[in-house]
Amino acid sequence: MTTLTPRPPYTQDELQSLYPPGLDLQLVQILLRHGERSPVSARFQNAGLPAFWPYCSAVTQLKAAVLDRSSNQTTPQQFSTLEWKRRLEAFGAHDEPVIARGPAGELDAICDMGMLTDTGRVTTYDLGARLRHLYVDQLRFLPPALADADALYLRATPIPRALESLKQTFTGLYPPHTRSPDFPAPSILTRAPGDETLFPNDSNCRRFAALSRAFAQRAADRWNDSAEMAYLQKLYGAWMPEDSPRVAVDGKPRLSGIMDTINSTLAHGPETRLPAKFYDKKGREIVEKIGVEEWFAGYKESREYRALGIGGLMGDIVSRMVGSAERSTADGEYDSAHDLSAAPIRKGTAATPIRFGLSGCHDTTLAGVLASLGAFEGDKWPPYTSHIAVEMFHKTDHKRPSPSAQTTTPAIPPTEASATTNSSSSSSSWFGGLTSWFGGSSSVKPGAPPPGSKRKLEGYYVRLRYNDSVVKVPGCSKPGNHLEGDDSFCTLEAFKSIVDKYVPKDWKAECKANLGAPAFPTKPEPAGY
């Protein structure tokens, strides 16, 4: 519900089972929830909870690129770095501006609402280190050192905590000493809010907003007068606002807002804690169960909800897998091209296939993805720094190397990292035969949409792990839809077929359609088939 407690690294036996001989790992896409943060709104000051938290040290050591014309007035594109720190200003008792202070009067390191905290930076860095241990040290799927990030797909939502969490995770995956001295700045993809599908975008999709409200109201109707809500009233009622004294799904604050504050405070120090009743075990379980139903039941029950809430993202994920299998730039290479105005790839050269993706997103993303696939079971809200690994494999006839039991990787000095990367792990030779897919004459221009392809997808499989535990898609258990003897490995064809059923053809157009139509489907539309 709050901070994730990671499981230990996989043992040698677990690795052999999870990554069996005869299946070559080809593409990994990681969706990661941001790390611990401050609450998105200041609540329960009447319970002694400070509005402003002193857990964001990053704001005391910020750097910005600024245009500097002092040295050469004729050259406008000279940039220098401005180092600065941010202090937060707030309203005082009489609406006068005051400097926001922490619980002990702190002026610096004050978090804004919903901001990634120092704790969140630690946990997302540690997530990157765990990914490195698995994919570099144990599986040797990724190289130990990098010359560039051309084969990585990096993306984040427009919400700062997601971008900062992505940066921290990347740094844990490839710390500075594993990057060559001339490592170019990696490209991180973002979208304008109106185009964002990396989280359920009810702010820019009117029909999805209507569906969300309808399912939220259904949850309110089911739970507001229940014995469970009466129990919560006894716990929290003393601290509810005078003008909204009732604890309710649609109360003020909403029940999900109470959950947000409980989770945020649990993840941090004693200076920012609520009274003990807020952490009552039974009460937290009730809040979580109702919150999961309110926010995520729609994905399980409605194809339209899946399509508008998470279908665009799932379409992107599948298209990258199909592009990788079909050996086209649809694997995302065109998305991460460094220079979109670059000339077409030269004859005889090879483009860099995407091998690994990191996307900084949110709890609603992860739960939406899993629920849309019929793979979100139970009542547990995704904890901070949770992640989903979408792994694509290729079935081969040759034996792949056994996973290494190595537990540590020695530090690589920059010069050695450069030599290692350039000699055996450069972006053009990381993947051996993979890059030959793109060899020969090509008119593909980096940044251009991928061409169509009709290659079949036999021999490719998809497997999902959520917080390092395998999850299964119900429709993949049907005969012919999975690897023989293991239905956690869904055929790419079957996985694509399941997802295709709720990928919108035109997300923006569908967001404007059916605005007056009923919100709930007239017949069952279960997820995962």
C-alpha cells in the first residue's frame, strides 16, 4: 500500500526456471511507478500534520541552462549553467506571502505538493540497481558499460515526480562510472498533456472522465452506508472538516485522498505523521479495498474503459514488440532518434534496435495495465516504486548461456568502461545478429513512423513480471496461446490479439465520442481475453 519491500534477488534455480534455455530474451519494457512523495494536497493540519515537508534536498542544488551573451554578443547560442535553490512561498494567516516552513522551521529542502522526496530518490535508484543486477550481472542481457543510450527507450509523463524517478532509476541501472567519458546526453521522451497516454488521462479525455466518474459513483453508492465506512468514520471522523464531517468515497477529502495522505506519511519520518488511528490495520485494508474498486474496476468490466484509459499505452508497448520481432523500426528506434533531421541511414549501416525501455509513470498506470489484462488480483494498491517488466522472448534451437550466479559487478573506471563499450558492447554491436536486421540499403529516416510489415510472429513470447513476481493473462492459458508447459509465456500473437481488442483506432476521436451514452456495458466484457 505504501513503500515496497523488494524481494531478494533471484537464486540460480529461480533464474533457470524464469529464463529457461531455448528462449532468448530480446526486448524488455519496464513501467515504473514513481518513488515516495509528499501528499498531492495538504490535508489534516487539524490533526497536527505539517502542510510542508522538509524531505526534498534536490531543490537546494538545482542547475539550469541559461543563455549567456556576455562573452560574445554576436553568438546567441552560448549557454552556461546557473546554480540555484528553490524556496517555496505560501499564504500567511492574512493572505500575505510567507516562506513555507517545515515542522521544525526549515526553510530549505521544502517539498511542493506531490513531489518526489529524498526517500523516493533512494528507492528508485535502488530499483535501477536491482534491474542492473538482473539484466546485466545475472542474465548478461545488457552490457556492463555504455557508450551511448541509443538502444534504450526512455520516457516519462509530464508530472515531475515521474521524470525524476526515471532519472534516478536510469542512474541506478547505469551509474556514472559505467558510462564512457564522452557519453552523450540520453534522450528522454515526453508528451504534451493532451497527447499523454502513459497514464489514464481523464483530464484530456472527456469520455474517459465520464466513465471514471460513473464507476466512482457506483463505488460511493455501494460503500458510503456500509458497516466498513462506519468503521472508518470512527477512526477518522474527529479530523474531518467541519463543513464535510462524513468519511465517504466522495467526501471532502475523498476517501482516496485520505489514503494518499496515509500512504505518504507512512513512507516518511515521525515529524510528518498522523494520529495512530489513521494507521489502524483493518482501517487501511478497508480504504485500500474500496480505493482499488473505485479506480480500477472499470478496466476489468468495460472494454471502452480499457481502451480510453490504458489502450493507447498498451498499443505502443505491443507495437514495439511487434517491431522488434518483425525487425522494423517499429520497436521504438524512431522514437528515440537523437536527431530527427538527420539524413537517412547510409547504405550498409545498421540502425540501433531498442533493447530496453524505462517509462516513469504512476500507480494508476500499473494497475490499469494489469487490470486491463485480467492480471490484477486482490485489493492491493501498487506501492511506491512498483514496476512491471514486459519481457519478449524468441524461441531458438541453439542453447543460450546459462544465467550467471555472479552477485556483483566490479566498478569499471571511465577509461575501462569506454574501452569495454567500444570494443564489445557499442551501440552498433551490443546485440550481435540483432543489428543485422537493419543492415543493407535502407531509406528509413530516424524519427519517421515505422513502415508496415507482414512478417509472422511465430516463435515469440511475452511474459509479465510485477514487482518480480510472474503474473498471468487469462486468455494466454488457452491451448495454442502459450509456450508448451508454461502458460506464463504468452505467444506474441495471442498477447497482441488480446490487447488489440481494446487499442483505440483514434484515441482523441474516441475521447470525444459517446458523451451521452451509458457508462456501463450492457453485457459482460471481461478483461484478459
